[in-house]
Amino acid sequence: MLKQALPQRAWTAIAIVAVIALALVPLLPGAVDSYAFSFLFFVFLYAIMAQGWNLVAGFGGQISLGNHAFFGLGAYTTAILWTGNYLWGSLYDSHPDIYYFDPVTMTLGGLVAAVAAIIIGLPLLSKLRGDYFALGTLGFGEIVKVMFINGGDFTGGAFGVVAPAGTFDTLLPHYLVGLGLMAGVGVAIRLLMRSRYGLALIAVRDDEMAASANGIDVLKVKVSAFAGSAFIAGVAGSLYTYYIFHVGPDSVFDLDWMLLPLMMTVVGGTGTLLGPILGALVMYAVFDLAKIVVPDYHPVISGLTIILAMLFLPKGLMRSFAGRARAA
Amino acid sequence: MQPDDTLLHLEAVQKRFGGLVVLNNIDIAIGANELIGLIGPNGAGKSTLFNVITALYTPTQGRIRFRGRDITGTAPHRICRLGIARTFQLVRTFLTMTAFENIMVGAVYGSGGRVRHATSAAQDALELVGLSAKRDIRTAHMTLSDRRLLEIARAVASSPALLLLDEPMAGLNPTEIQRMVDVIRRVRAEKGVSILWVEHKVDAIMKVCSRVIVLDHGEKIADGTPREIVANRKVIEAYLGEPAA
């Protein structure tokens, strides 16, 4: 946080160059329609989710197993606002694309998730610690899913909500917004971890009792990290709505939206800034390759990769390569 | 002691865990810039008393006043911001942080606005305990002795009026103990804080403190100068057992 070693500066440079290079990819002829383009979009999406999980679990030490619920809340918020035209009124008639990648709609997707996290986080985090908090968030995810299945016309029940898919033209906006969000979330978390808040978050992770004895409002720090994590997941869910259009309980509340980012973060390096991104890239490549090459056995290959990573790189890729185990 | 000079006032404090009374009817008044030793056999309630003062436990009965204000039931982080800092018997530092970052936590969050320039306050505290050379070393790589000093520095950085030390000498060798005694004296002299110091090493307490409080089975059995304490019949009985017949 306060002391900067040279390798970290090198990593920052690599990250900036990588983002610029990725932003230039669409200019290559045929790139936008290639398989690699949609592959990269999903890497960005999972990297954003992994960053969100890493904020509360990696830096904050609070293992949330409910981030798929926040992803789903963001996705549903976007789809419901759009199909019900709750936001833009008559402007929607003159501008039929107004909800498509609308920053206000996407922000609201994140905010709804963050508010849900505060409502559920206050009782959970003031009473439950460690594994019990993790199980509480898992239960929360299931409750939210059931509520949306039984939400009647408002949530579309078990079928869900279908947004106007006619707005889809190319994957270019998905790619650019995904890349921008991934980079933006990375910069935001870096600034956050170098601020006073980052100091408190690490203190709470390292020793709650010492943190509170030294003036840190532990509950406030934990709940805000949980809400921040949920906000990031909610915005990611919103982005996914613009890709999938059909938002149903089984697709956006799928446990994979929590489990895969969790695995990616752990493989990449929990509590590091670039670990979740690196983990998302490596693990999504493994998952995708396994699905194509050995479709019947792909969960086996994916699982095996995680076991091997844990055996030989228990601190994650980032810490193993960067050499110096240092948060942020 | 003048009443307006009183920093901390425990009034008939009792702490019960189920049927077990761990602290009973404790009255203690602590003035400004005192150095008070708190001794007693194992299980006398010394650590429980610290935990009650710093609000990790709520007393079952009684009141705690700090600068005249009732702080019974106030949250632990607010107690620290009001000006009561502490260390722990089983040393608790933030292991993934450097020494300096550890102290910054106290300066930034613990001071409740008393510290204007957190960085220089942290630097001062680091110098006060003699750890300046280890500023950027991660706590996980520090010795027990250094971690205990670091905990004191972190507490001092929050600019407290009262400092509670829970067995700062446990596990230290004679050289380290001497260093710790020097640090405690320096903290009191330079920072003008009051120190309540729990210690098993009674000889150190008797040499350094001007006032000693003795707990036994949750009761305060003595409160006076070291000279009075060593002559106190109840204290001798508590440590050596009752004389036969």
C-alpha cells in the first residue's frame, strides 16, 4: 500500500499496455466477428466478477458465496427497467435504443445489488463470522432466486424477462464496455486499497479484534466492502443482459456466476490486484478449451486444473510470478 | 486525588459469565499520568477487567466513566477514539502489513481527530519504541519482542490519555524486558499518558510503578504503593496461600 517495489511498477506498465492493446483489437480486420472476440468479452465479464469477489473476500477476508445473487439482481434490474420502460418514458419511443448500454440503467443494476447487500449484510456481518457468513450468503442467493421465480408478472416467473433483442447489432459495444469496466474496476480498487479505507479493510482481514481496538468500525468496513462487491457484480449482470437478452432465474442466478469467479481469483491470487484478471483469462481459457476438445469431460479437466493450481501455486499466479507476496 | 483529575472511574463493576463471577464490585479510579501495576494470580480477572474497560465485554453491573462521561456499553472502536488504547496478552498485529502501516491504523482511525498529521504521528511512535529501522518490514517477519513494541507504538499513535498494557513482557528474555521497561517509562514521560499495566513479573511492577492494584478471585484486595502492597497480608495470602493454623 504505502511502499512500492519495482516489480509492481512493472506490473502496472504491463496492465496499461495490455488494456491499450486490447482496445485496439477491434481495428483488426475480421476481429469483431471472430470467436476470439466473444471469448475475450467473456474473459472481461468474468474478470469483473472476480474483481468484485476479490474485494470482499480477498482484501476484506469475508468469504461471500452470494455474488451470483448480486449478478442476477443487476441483470434483472436492467431487463425489468428496459421492458417496463420505467426510466425514460416517452424518450423511449423516439430513441428505441435508449436502454441499450445506458449508463443510468447499468448503474441502477449495480445500486440495486449494493442496497440488497447492505440489507442482508448488516444482520449477517454483525452476527456471523467466517464460514457461517459464507453459508449465510449462500442461503441468501437461494432465497433471491426463489423470490424471482415467484415474482409473478413483474419478474416473469420461472421463465424470466426477455429484453428487446432486436437492438443487438455487433459484439463491439459489449467488448469495449467490458474492457472499460474491467480496467475501471481495477483502477478503482487500486485507488481504494491505497486509501485509508484500504488500510482499514486489510486491518479487519488480518485481525478484527485489533482493528476494533484501534478505532476501526469493523461492521461498517465489512458491510461497505460487501456492498462494493455487490455493486461490481450487479453492473456485470447488467452487461450480461445486453448480451443474453433473456434473463431467467436459472441462467442469471446460476451458482457458476459465483463459483467460477471464485476459482479464477484463487488461481490468479486472492488479495492481489491483477490476480483476478489473470485468473479469469487462464481459467476461462481452460474451461472453454475443455468444452471444445473434450465436451463430455470438461468439468473434469477444469476441476483438475484447479487442483493442480492449488497444489503447485497455492498463493496464486500473481504471487508466484511477482515473487513478493504483497497485497495491492 | 481530586475528582476532576480522574481519567477513568470504575464504579462497582461486576462481570459474570453464567454463574461464574469473574469480577465483583470493582472500584478503581485512575488519575492523569499515573503508572499503575495490576497484578494478581492466574484467573484473578485481570484480562477480563481490560476487556470490560475496552468494551469487548459489557459489565453485568456497575458503571465505567471516562473523563466524567459514562462509557458503559460504548462500542470498542469508540472507546479507542475517546482516548483509551490497549495491547493484547496474545500479541495482535496486522500480519500482512508493514510495521509502519500497523501504526498508521492507530494514527488514522484510533485518534478520533486528535492526530492531525497521521504520518508524522506514526513516525514519532515508531521512534519512541525504537523500531524506526524496521519501518517497512512486514509484521509476520518480526520477533515477538518487536511485535509487542509495535503494538505499543500503534496504541501510542492514537494519542490516548489512558494506555492499557496486557502483559507486555510475556515471553520476552531479560534484555528484551529491560528494553520494554525503558519504553514504558518513556511513553509515560514523553506522551503524558496514564498507564494501567497488567504483568505477571511482579518484581518489574514493584520497581517501576508508583501504585499497584491487586486482584484475586475477581475482587480488588489491595491498592497502594509497592511498599504497602508487599506488606499487605491479603496479598501475601493470595500469592503464597493462607498460613497453616
